[in-house]
Amino acid sequence: MSDHVFSNARLILPDAVIDGSLSTRKGNIAALAMGPTTVTGHDCEGDYLLPGLVELHTDHLETHYAPRPKVRWNPVSAVQAHDAQIACSGITTVFDALRIGMDDEADLKVDDMRRLADAIETGLAEHRLRADHFIHLRCEVSSPDVMDAFASFDEDPRVRLISLMDHTPGQRQFTSLDAYRVYYQGKRGFNDEQMDAYIAKRQAQASKLTPQNRKDIAATAAERGIIVASHDDATTDHVREAVELGTSIAEFPTTLEAAKASREAGMNVLMGAPNVVRGGSHSGNVSARELADAGLLSVLSSDYIPMSLLQAAFQLAEEVEAITLPDAVRMVTKTPAEATGLNDRGAILEGRRADLVQVRLVGNVPIVRGVWREGRRVA
């Protein structure tokens, strides 16, 4: 942890952008000053200096571990490759989303998820990683093996967030069975007869397993102090159920109705940054931009494109009149940090961690020019 002075910067504070300088001491932000400084240090050359980004939901790690069907990369090497891309995208705190509860046809199994979790721990213990890593368990509550898989993470202190997912055909993300068929027949290569059998099987499993699994996982999370997120809520009944289970984050609500109900219930509404950058949902659900326009969006996640997190923040500030640059930056820094109990980071404020990103905006795509975690340069 080195002490630094960052001069000639456009500092993005929680509620303002100021021209000035910032100094760090022992890994924390020590002082802020407006205007020029005579103290020598790191010259930001007029670039933006913002807090390190906080990513709550990315399954990007899987693409490094399983780059091709049936191919498995060395898990520690995969974590390092993932971490490098995360850090170079300005993300200094990441919740790696590991799925538990698998389809029979899934390429990855729970043993792979446990292997990746152990590799994250190894990477941190051996100082291989640039970002701070936690685990987000994506729990497919309709799956027969989800409770056994959940138990395999009982002793893992790095699990700080769980989401209750249910991808049963005919509801939530896949209200349209036609859309579900297009997605899974393309992904699995099923013919029509195989697809019919698969849909019937998934619906039968969900009817039998989902209600109790959802309650049991949420109860265990509450006992262990783990934050609970809902996933793909589509109706006010879904939101009501989420509230009863102690949910505080609504991930990817699929309708304006569900997003509004979630916010009214005091939840943070999380949407995908790729949704912002692309201008809509790839599944045809409500767009993040529509929620932003309605004042309902509070957190962004890079989901499957790490660089989208930073790009979406600048894009929202440019395109949505009611959202300032500090507002947009809070969605990728302060709000997700505080939503998961990480109150030591996520904002350029005295005493917070010196997790910092130097950014130059060229056209509509930002360039990351430097990343520091606890005052130490990592990218």
C-alpha cells in the first residue's frame, strides 16, 4: 500500500464532479482538494478519476474455464485470465457468479463450480489476483441437485451473495414458450420432440421442488448473513414472495411492473449493463433504459461483458436527462458496494478505500488508463 497524490483529475464524487487532486495513505483516501496542486505525484492529465467499480453478477469466469464444449482449462489459470479482464475494465471488487443446480444436459456441473471457488481462494492466497473477489451463488431452485450443491458451500466464507433463480419454461424470463424454444433449441440442438419432453420435465420438477428449495436456501442465507437477490421477477406476486424471503436486491426484473414493485418494497433494482449498451434485452424483456427513464434503476451489472459496466455508466449519463454522471457512477460503485455491506469502498470520500480508476472518454467508449486497489496500481 503506497501513498500517492493524484493531481490534475476530474474527480467523480458521489454527488458532484470537481477538478482537483486526491491523496492516499495506507490504502485509503486521505484528502481531497479542489483546483491545482503544487505537490508532485501521478498526473491524471485531466482524465476522470472515479471509484473502482463493484460488480455483483458476472458469469464471465465460466468462459475462461470452459472455452469450448467439453474443454476444461486449468482453474487457477482461468481465474487469473478472468481477473485480468475484470481489473482492466476498471472493476476492483467482483462477485463471481457460480451456478449451482444444474440441468442433466448442462456442460458444467457442481464439481466444476466448487473447483472454481477453490481456485479463487488459491489465487487470493498466492497474491495472483488484481481485484478483490467474492462469490455470488446463482441457485437454480427448480433443480433436483440444488440443495446438495448449496451444502458444498456451507463452509465458504467468500459467499456473500445468493440469487434465487428459476428458469422454468412458461414464466419469469421465459413467459413465452416460443422464446424458450428458440433459446434452448439453439443452445442444446434439440429437435421438436426432444424440446417438448424437456419442457415437460422442467415444469414437473419446478412444481415439485421450487417452493421449498426457495424457502430453505433463503432461510440458510439469513442464518449466515448472506445477502439474498431475486432473479427475473415478472409480477407483483413474485416481488411479494421475494420480500417475504428477505430479499434486498431485485436482479433483472423482466417487467416495469415488477421493477416498480421492487423499488417500492425498498429493494435495489439491478439490470445488465449490456442491456444499456445494446439498447435492449436480448430476451425481449423490459429494457434497462426504460427503467432508468422511470427512475427505477439503482445498480448495473456487467453480466457477460466486463467492459460494459463502465461504458453503460457513461452512456446513461449522456442519454438520460435525469441521470447525471455521479448518479450513473453510483450505480456501478457506491450503491452495489453498500448493498452488499462493503461500506469501506465505492466512493471518493475521505476514509474510504483507495480503489480508483483513471478514465478518459473518447467518443462514446471510455478508455481505462489506470486502476488502483487500496492505493496499489493493479492495471
